[in-house]
Amino acid sequence: MSTAKELRAKSAADLQKELLDLRREQFNLRMTRATGQAVKPDQFTKVRRNIARLKTVVGEQKSKGK
């Protein structure tokens, strides 16, 4: 995953695509856990934090009017 500095350099469309990809990954992790398959528990935290980081950058861009 990118750092916040790298995310700020991306366009709004790229950020939305990346957010959608992270949401899909989060959903897939939940489904994998629900079916009883082995999942690394730290992946949930990483994906959740990446989503939060991305949403923060999107909010910053909206407030700046980009």
C-alpha cells in the first residue's frame, strides 16, 4: 500500500479505484474467515488502516476543491 504522501499525488479517479479495490479485499477477507479458511489476522488491520488512510486523503482533496 502507498503512503499518504504517494496517495496525495494521485488523481481522484485513481483514489476511488484504489478504495474500491481495498473494499473488495476487505470483503474477501471477511468471507474467507466466515468459511473457516485460514486467514492472517493482521491482514484485517492492514486493510482497515489503508482504507482509513485513503479516505483521509480523499477528504483532504475534497476540502481543497481538487
